Amino acid sequence: MKKIATPEYDIKEKLKCHATALATAAKEVVAPLSVTTQYPRERRKWPDCFRGYILFDPERCISCFECSFVCPANAIWMKEAKSGRYYPTLDYGKCIFCHFCIDSCPGGALKTTKIHDVSYTTMDEMFTDTEEMIAPPEIIREDEGYVEYEIDRDDLTLKRTKGQDNLIVDVAPSQGVPMVSVCVDSGSCIACKICEKVCESGAVSWALDDVKDVIRMAIDSETCTGCGLCVKECSMQILRLVRK
Amino acid sequence: MLGLPVINNLIALLLWESFFVLIIMPGFAVLGTLLLILPWIERKMVGRMQWRVGPREISPRTRGIIQLLADSLRFLFQEVIIHKDAHKRYFLQFPFLYFIPVLLPLLFINAGTAGSPLVPIVSDYGLQLMVALICLMPVFILGLGWASNNRFAFIGTVREAFLYFAYEIPFIVAVFAMVVMYGTSNSVGVVDAQAGGLWGIILNPIAALTFFIAALMATARLPFDIPEADQEVSFGPFVEFSGIAFGLAYVMGYEKMYVLSALMTMLFLGGGSGPMIPGLGEVSYLIWFVLKTLIVMIVVVNLRGVYPRYRLDQGMKIGWNAMLILALVAVAWSLVIGAII
């Protein structure tokens, strides 16, 4: 059996350790390496993947409810807009900033920002309506510069830059995995045409089958964006999303 | 001056040499100023060592130099809470009584140089009296802890008592080594013996090292922060104190450090010896003395940025083992070197 014991130093090594410790302290007193960010006066430069305040772009939203479904904290509720479409609202009292909603959004309508210092006075204010999510929130910017930490090998250095860091991140919307909607059991179709109504891209069409005198639905796999709206709405639950 | 006879007498009294040394420099006035600045220096320098900023938000332009002034204002206006279980009389008296052993050693400090002593009271037993008064300080801390009647205060007090015996004997033996070396215990004679740049730290570095470590233990500074360890016993004997009483206890540690640093300057760093500053006369010795004391104090306070805290048993082992041996070696060294000189 191997026993682990404290390392034993002789007096020479001990004195050397003491001298090194004192020398390091003296060196830091003369030329210290401060790592403190003077927060309101300067900000830390966060990476673009920083999980901060969430912005919403209604132009890209296809009302698929994916963000609302995936939200583990149940912070996203869909709300009906005047146009009849459903858009997300976000309760920051519940949000845990996991950004699953952003990852799951097929159209890239939700996007992250580097804003992390939004404060509210009441719980009601934390419930953010769709309209409030479109523009970035008003924050007081006192910063005159930003800092970056640079790690080279085992040392850490602080780089200070003058000027304000742009907190809005411009990222191209993710393409995701291309999906397409297909009907797996066309025999059960009752031709309610709901899929055609909900389809945003007009990929679903119908035609009268002359032989049997029934309505046959068809999905054009070229124009289908794979948003999954028809899959969700299908009254017979016979549509599936598959990889293109 | 202004036709008032009393003012003339007062100024004459203030400028009377032994009174000036006691009251102004290096006595109470300088002590008070240092008490206001030293914690700031400590916090700033330790902050730099630990990659922090230190006090800053109060008066950022002066880098937070008035932080302790703000703290003391807070202490002044805070309520002094005397809890039900405390021994009320001693609880209130001991912080004030503590002043006596802390400030009295200043009476025997010689801030002058060889040939021109600057000492309030010349006594052939100056060193013995100072050591006796310094050794009296822990008794008051024990009293504080006992009067608090609190479990943390009790643990801290017992730790203080353990450490007290551990450092006291090497401390006294180290001073004794220097008495043997100089052949006198008069504070004037001690400084005279270090004339010509042959300081005590060169004559007997072992005694200097022992004295320094004992001073660290006596002032409960890191790495011997054992009785007051905030993380373990939350300031030990002083845990129940609040308001001005805590302020006194807080300041008392620094006063004790000042006295011990002044004693170290006198014993090992040649007192106030140094090049004359033109136009200042004997005051230049006082300035050198205060500067040396300040450097010793800065070294003492900055060790908290370097060392972690020893366990109680490790502290005791250092006191009874390494330091006692070192102190005895220092006495032998003094005997040998004294015989050669």
C-alpha cells in the first residue's frame, strides 16, 4: 500500500521558500497586477456567446412555439398579437438564462446580447412583453473603456481599451438541421386543410383526386422550411418532421 | 504671545525636550497619526499583493486615505451593546485599562542617537520596565475575553493564553541577550552602544529575528493570528465588543505594534541614528526614528499578505521549540561577541 505523506523539506529548502514568498510579495507591491474591473466605469469585454438579455425579431418568427416548449423555467409564454400570430413574451423573474430558446429557434428570431445589468423595481416589470423585447433595454452606460483578460501560459494580464464596447451581438441566424415535413399515413388524412392554412411558405397544396373523388394533400419538399407548424396542428397527427 | 501668560508657559512645556518626545514625536501625536494612516497603508499594500485595489470608494482622488477616519466615525456613533451574560463592569473597564500597559512603555523609548539621547524618563531599568509592561498586555486581553462570557471569546482567550506563554519566554530571553551584548539596560546606554553604525541587528541577528517573530506573536499578526482568527473564532476576545469599545480594541493592536516596533528600532536598528537633516537639529533624529519604526511596522503588517495562519499547535511548537532555541543561541552569541568586542 502506498501512503501519502506531507512532503518533507530540510531547513535550506524552507528558507528558500520563505525568501521566494517574500520576494513575490515585494514584487507585487512595486508592480502589482490588478485584476479588478472597475465595473460602472469600465466593463469586461464578454465573448459574443455571452448569455445575456434576449432580443426578439418578429420578422423572423414563425410562431412555432419551440422556445416556449423548450424553456425549462417556463418563462416564455406565447401571446397573440393583433395579426393573429403568436409571439413570445419573457418573464425575467423566471428566466435562468440558459438560452435554450435561442438555440431552439428555427428562424433565428431570438438572439443574445451582452447586456447583463438590467434592473427592475417590481416583479410586474420583469414580465417583458413582445414589444419590449424588440429593442435593447435602456441602461445607463457609465463605462469609458473595457477590459480583456489575456492568459498566456500561466500568467494573466489585463488589457484595458478606451471606448465603449458594443453590447449588441451581430450573429448570423443559425441554419440548423434542414428538416422537411412529410405525411406518414396519407390514408388517415381527413382533408381538414389545417396544414395548408398554417403553412407560412405555401408548401402545402391540395388537389382533387378524380378517380376516387377525394381531396389529396401534397407537401412540396423544396419550399417547405421545416418549421413544424403543420406537424403540430395536424388533427390526425400523421405529419412528421424528417431530415431533408 | 498675545499678552497671555499661560500660552507662553504652555509652549515652553510643549517644547521641553522630554515632554516633547513623549507627547509629540515619537509619542502620542505621531502615534495617533500613524494609527490613522497605517491601516490604510496595510490594506493598500496587501491589496496590491493580492491583485485587489484596496479601500478606494471613500475619497477616490486620494485613493481612499481617509478610510480609517470614516471607520472611526462609524465606531463613534455605533451603539455599544453590553449583552446580558457579560460581566458588565470588567467588560467596559478593560478596553480602557488596556491603555495603561500599551502606552506606558513610550516613557522609556530613546528616540535619540549616541551622545544626544531623547528619552522622557532615564532609568537604569528602562528595558526591564518596558518588557514588564509589554508582558502585562495579554493579562488585559484575557480579562476582556473572560468578561465577554462568549464561547468564541473564550476559545480566543485560551488561545491567547497558550500563545502568551509560548512567545513570552523567547521574547524576554531575546531582550536579555541584547542586555548582555550592550552591558546595560538603560535605554540611553543601549543606543550609545550602537554608535558608529554597528547596529544590534548586525551584532546579533539571531536575537533580532527572535524578537521580530515574538513581536508578530504578541501583536497577533499573521501568521500568528491565532487568538483573533476571524474565520475561526471571529476576532476572538473582542467578539462581543461593538462601537467605540471595539474601535479601542482594534486600535490597541496597532498601538501595541507601534510600541514593539519602537522597541525593536531602539534595540536593533540604532535608535534615531542617521544623517543630520540640516536646519532641524535634534528633530532629525526623531524623524529617523519614526521612519525606521514605520518601516518595521510596514514589514509586520504586510506579512498578512504573504503567510497563511498557523494552527495553534504549530504556533506553540514554534514558540517553545525553534524560538526558545534561537533565543538561547542568541544569548550565547552575545556572550561570545561581547567577549570579543
